[in-house]
Amino acid sequence: MNQPPIQTRALATEILYRLCTESVSLDHLFESHLKAVTGNREKAFVSDLCFGVVRWHPRLDFYLQQLLDKPIRQKNLKLRLLCWVGLYQIAYQRTADHGAVSATVNACDALSLQWAKAMVNAILRHFIRRQETIQQAADDNEVARYAHPAWLIQAIKTDWSDDWQAILEGNNQAPPMSLRINRRRTTRDEYARLLQEKSIEYREISACPQGLILESAYETGELPGFNEGLVSVQDGAAQLAAALLQAAPGHRVLDACAAPGGKTCHILEREPRLHSLLAVDIKNARLHKLRENLERLGLEAVIKTADVTQPDTWWDGEPFDRILVDAPCSATGVIRRHPDIKMLRQPADIDAIRTVQMNILDSLWPLLASDGKLLYVTCSIMRRENDEIIGNFLDQGQNVELDLIDQCPGTRTQYGCQILPGQQDLDGFYFARMKKIR
Amino acid sequence: MALLSVLHYPDPRLRNVARPVESIDDSIRTIARDMLETMYDEGGIGLAAIQVNIRQRIIVIDLSADRDQPLYLINPEILHAEGAEKMQEGCLSVPEYFDYVERAERIGYRYQDLNGETHEREADGLLAVCIQHEIDHLDGKLFIDYLSNLKQQRLRKKLEKQERQYAQVL
């Protein structure tokens, strides 16, 4: 038996089509679509095509508009996506241009776009010929230049009038692979020696005492001691949460939106003498990752699948000394890791997410002990999800006062601390801490 | 080790039925290893002895990306089969033709390894499909037998045309 050769361009187009029509994340789509692909090179190629096209789609679409007399109609979405795939290869990949054209044209067969072959061929050939002029025009167009949807550029400009360009450019960089050393089992210096032995290049993350950045990406299985729990993969900004929570011996800790559990594990690694840690998340499917990580790292927590905004369904009535609210958010701080956010997020989403965020704070505040502290975290850079939420909550005045974060490794805001995407090579995160007063 | 030559449809020898291997000796082991080498050379994921004109019940399979996890199945038998699944198949004996065939989704199967030891295993997904495809070969069956008459006719025409073109080149 043998299998048909994989049409990598067609497969990438199918994945992008599902991303656009079903609003499912790329990570999720890769799990189902790349399983059947046996060759590792093909897998890597398809994933690079998808990530690249998603990251640069506003710019690729600008190219396409320059090459067409009238835009491709929405009912021919697949054709537009295939054109993006072709343009991406020519503009960003090292594939020989003629190879990219013929492979993209051939993908029409597998996508039932035979009728469009001549058109795809013409578009890509025109682009090759006029590339210099078109690239220049793209640099003069804001949406194409920064490769973000117009509404998102506007929203970021409004919130960050000085830094918006740096933020948008940071979002378009490929993210580094960052590690968190398990300090219960080793030290950063000791682990660095293990990396040296394997000739894996790294640098320290200055803001994170357990953090290292690798100079190139590896499979977790290739990392020394990964299976033995010496190390986890986690961005440096996410590593700041555990210290800011200030959990101490004897504390009851609640991790309210725990899955997949990077921060949960870090809290336990930092403080072995907690009274207890309860990890809650609404999605059971995401909690299995947390169980896996706890086991690998040799840590213990109580895990519950529940809606945190309904405490009577899961809370035993004992107040918590520390609560970590890693709130659902627009994820606009981690676009460099999840470029599909550029396509999936819609302007109206922010209002819906704000309601969830306020709801979580309102529901959990009564569960906090006197003198207890709540750390609010998002991977968003939108003030409406960050300082505005905290400001509103403080104004309501239910025994609450701000507990100002004194050492902020990013940009200080009115109530908290904002790391902007790419700042110190970290993801974009927001932190604010509040204290319950008698 | 040697490369064997693979028969191409519509060669009538593909319709032969293989007989069970009676004793697994060095000659059988050599055939199996040559078959594996031939399969790797042709870029296949499975090969049955009938395809290299050897009428014995021998199959080799390797589904791994790195081509380093060979399976040698001597006297393979399907014990039970459940479910149905359509997958696109191709065959080294029907070059450059691919089509969807429906087969059982999960199977239990029994075989002997190159040391003559008997194993019973379960399989699903691609492995289940591949084992069913190869055992068919040992019984003189091809995956295109499952296609509609019209599709089979078109395929024969296409192959005849290729043959004529090939003859002209010669």
C-alpha cells in the first residue's frame, strides 16, 4: 500500500478555511489535521504556512487587492486563502518562486478550484514581477505595514499612544521558547550546566529568577530532565505571577482559572509549605494538562471542574488567604504566540469578556479572608480589561484596597503593572493586586 | 539484500493466491528483508509477497516517518473486525492512482514474526487499513476491486493509454 503525496498547500488552505469559518484555534486544528501527516518535514511545512499566513494576513490581503481589479467574493473564501498561501511563500519563504507558483496552482485540484487555476497562476506571477512596487505600497499602508486588522490597530493606538508601533511590531515577532526551572528539584545554574552539556544555547530572563530563554526551539522531549520534572515551558511574563501572589507557608490558595496550570505549578514549586492549593477551571478537557504537569513535577493540588462564578457549587466555606484570578481575556498580549487572535478576535468580544472578568471578581471577593490578597492577571494589553476593571472594582468599595505592586518589571499603570509584548522579550501581561481590609 | 521487481496492474499474477508459510527459515527471512528494502525503495508503507510474485503469506509494513519501525507479518489473519472507515489508498502495484475505500475501522489480528513466534494484536486507523489491504493481496485482491465498475473501466483505459505512450517512446 502507499499513500497519496500530501498536498501541503491544499492542506494549509483547508486548515485556514476552518479557522475562518468555525473560529477554532490553530493549535486545535493542528491536532486534528496533522495527525494523519506522517512526514515530520511536511508537518513543519504546513504549520509554518498556517502560522505565517495568519500572522501576515492583513499584509497578504493588501498584496492581493493590488493584484486584482475587483476583490475575490466572500463565497470564494478558499480561493482567497490559497492566494494568501501562495503570496506568503513568495514574500516570506525561501522556496524558489517558480516552485511556489506551480505547487500553489496544483493545489487547486485538491480544493475543487480547478476553474481558478489560470487566475492563481496570473496573480502569483504578477506579484513576482511587481513585488518591489507592491511591497513599497504596503509599507505606506498602516494595516499592511503592521499586519493587524484596522480596529485592533486603532484600539492599541488609543491605549498606548507612545508605544503602539513597538507593540504591533512585537506582536509580529516569532516568540522565544522560555523555560521555568523547578526550584524544588534543581537551580537555574545547575540546569544551565545541563543545557551546556547538550550544547543548547540559552540566556537568563532578568525579571525571572527561575527563567531561561532558549536561543532556538526544541521539542520538550529533547530538553534535559524534562520528563523528570526539572523544567517546564512557560513565558517569562507568566512566571511573574507566582511571586506577585506572595503565597506563604500555611496559606490556603485558590487558583481560579487554573488550566492548563503553568502558574498553578509555579506557585507550588515556590512554596512547598502551603496549607493547600485548590485549582478550579470550567473546562475539564483543559485540566488534564494540569494533572499531567503536577505528576511530572511531583506536586500536589486539589483540582475541581467548576464555574468559579458559582462558589456554592464547589466552595467548602473556608476563606482563602490568596486568590489568583488569571482571567479569561482578549489575549491581545500574546499575539506573537497565537497570531490567530488577529483573525478570531472581533471588536465586540471585548465587552463580553469584560462582563466575565467583572463577574469573576465579584463572585470571588467574598471568598477572600481578611488581610487576604487577590492577584488579577490577564494576557491582554487593553486598558478596558485591565486598569478599568480594577478601577471599577475598587470604586465599589467592598473592604477592598489596592496593594500596589512595588517592583514592576514592565510599564507602571494607575493600578498595576503592564508588560508590553516583546518588552524584555516577554509576552504582554497585566498584573494588579488588591487586599481585603476589615 | 536485493531489490525485487513489483508487478503492476493489470498483471494477472496479482490474482494469484498465496499459500501459508510452513517453516520460517533463513530463506523466508531473506525474502522478508528484501521485500522491506523494495518497499522503502518504492516509497510504500506496506508490501505483500504476491506483489513481487512470491506466492507465500508474507507482509511487510512500516508506517513511521523515519522508516525505522518495520513490521514483518508471516501468515497474518484477521480475527475480528468492527466499524467502518473510508480512507484514501494507493498501491505500489497500481502506480499514481489513489481513491477512497471503505474498510473496518478496528481489527484484531494474529501473525507470526520472523522467529516463528505467534502474536495477537489490535489495530485501528492507518495500520488497520494497511493490514486489510495487504492481506487482500495475499488472496489475489486489489483495492481497486472495491471501486465502481465505471471507475475501474476508466482506470484501465488510463493505464492502456500510458502503456501505448510508453510503447511509442520505446
